[in-house]
Amino acid sequence: MTPPHDRSARRDRSARGASGARASAHMSGAPLVHRRIVLKVGTNLLTAGGDRIDGAALGGVATQVAALRDAGAQVILVSSGAIAAGRQRLDEHDASADVRSRQALAAVGQARLMAAWDRLFELEGVVVAQALLTRTDLADRQGYLNARTTLLTLLDRGVLPVVNENDVVSVDEIEDSVLGDNDSLSAQVANLVDADLLLILTDIAGLYTADPARHSDATLIERIDVIDDGVREAASGTPGRLGRGGMVTKVEAAEVATAYGADVVIADGRLADSALLAARGEPVGTHFLPRGSRLDGRRRYLLSGLQVRGAIRVDEGAAKALGEAGTSLLPAGVVGVEGEFARGDVVRIETESGRRVATGIANYPAAEVGRIRGLRSHRIAEVLGHEYGEEVVHRNNLVLR
């Protein structure tokens, strides 16, 4: 059987339409800088600003994804739009439905949305696979590894994974201000598969200095090295009419993904060549630069914070030693414990004022950390009657944040 990505290179280009031809014209340009790309598309883009899924909008995304694959990229598509598709199928118009109703709409719409993607990508010679994920799936270490293995296997076989939050069993994505229209999920998927680039395509050119709909002097911010309070303030505003996110959750996703070492671009998905330009590292939209080098899989998992069970509070001396010297956390530096966690659980490490210092795997359960806090390590066995090591959190199981 001819691999899907090989078939796509030989397909009839006329199936793409005019916008596809424009995107294909860019394929002879500069080589790709980013080879593994998580591409997230939101509801407002897929509905073209209306209240129904727009076939032309979906087709434009499919064309861009196909162009990326033809240029040599591996792509995972994180797609919103299930609720809008369900509302369209049931001919409902109430965008303010309660969570239970939106779950039902998502159950109806998810199949139709996936069928639409399947038809469009079949024209491009691309085989698709559906992957429905929840935070619970990724919070469990085994679930995290299983999801990673499946997605990477699909990529290796030339298949395009289409990912969405599983709204039927999870309300995170459809409740206000939690996940935010799959923005957070896309950042977690980028971490999951070691993506080079998280590309968020929306119906606006990127992050502006102010809301361009209300401020005529607002200008596009083309590059962001550090996400600080000024950037967060610029992102604050109202979400799209159908989407649950808005620019705030996109910047939050960028903060997560750049911490993993991925580049992030927020760009206008209505432009035929946005995806290729971003993949080449050429100016388009707003580019968030990665904050550091790539972390190994174990540390990325810790940094995701998906399975945090509690917190260990430390004094300023311990916080400084962790941050500057890269040491393990010893009981002498512990001043308090929050929550119930077991040995082997993921915990936050923070100062007494609540400042996050790191995330790590606890070597002792919460009750025992409370008993040995402030003590020298040689006293652990004396106090507990056993010892799992002199560290509360070993440096190999700890990542700074």
C-alpha cells in the first residue's frame, strides 16, 4: 500500500481550489524550520464568524495542512467546532446552553465534524484518525504514555491525528474559563509529542497591543521573548462569540508550550499561507519564542502539572538552592505541606508566599513530609522508622518552573 503522504504528493492539485494553489506555490520556498507541528483551529475560524460550521473554512484548513505535509512536516490537528456542528445538525440557535446541553451537542457534532474532516482530507490524499482526550487521560502517567505512543505511531505511518477534548465525558473544554476552546489542550498535545511548533490559527492576525475592534491605534505584536504582565494585559479581552477561549487562553497556552521548548505562533488562519510561513520561521502573526531547551519526557510530564496532588512549602534558602544550584529538596528546607499526596505523586514546590519554584515527584507521603520538615536528613529514619532516601524530592525528579 502506498503511504498516505506519498499519495498526496501525486494527487490532482485541482482538488485544492484556488486557495490551495496559492499555498502550493509557496512549497518551493525556504525549507521548514519546524518539522513536527501541532496546529490548533478554533470555533470562530471554522464557522467563519457565523453560528454554523463553514465548509470553505474547513477546506482552507485542510489545504494548509496538506501543504505542510507535502513540505515534509508531521502535523497533528487539534480541532474545535463539535458543539457548533451539533447545533447545526439539530438546528438549534442558543449559544448560551448549559453544560449538559453542550455535552449533548458535542456528542452529535463530533461525528459530523470528524466526517467533514475525513471527506476533505481524502481529497488531499490524507488518512485521518480521531483522538479524543481528556485532562484525566493525560494526568495519569500510563494514560500520558499511551496517548503519546498512539499519536507518534500515527505520525510514523503518515496518518493525520485529529484531536479534540472528549466533551461527552469531560466538561473542562465547554465550561467557561477552564480549558478555553482547546487552547490548553493543544499546548499539552505539543508537549506530549515533542512538537517543534504550536501553531494556533484563529480569525485575527495575532496578539495586538489592545483590542483592535475597540482601539484603532492597536498594533500587532510580532515577537514575544517573555510572557510578562504587559503581554497578559494586552491579551485580556472578550472571547469570540462561539469560542470559549479568546486571546487570554491562547497566551496561556503559549506560556505552557514555550516552557516545554516549543515555538508558538498565533496567526490568521484565513490567509492561505499562514501555516507554511510559520513552519518556515518567516514573519506571520505573533511569534512566542521558547523559554529554554527541550526537556526530556519525564521532566516535561512534571512541568505539565496535570497530576499535581499537593504542595510542599520551602523557605527562601531552599528555594534559592533549588533554583540556582540545582540541588535536591532536603527536609531541612521544608516548612509546610498542603494537601494529601502519596509517595511517588507529583507535587508543587513553592515558597511560603505561594511563589511556584518547581514541580517534582515526592519521595515521601504528605504526612511523613510533615513529620520530618525542618530536620537534617540523617534523622529521617529515626523519626519515621524507615528511610526512602535523604531527599524529599530528588533533583532527577524535579523540574524548575
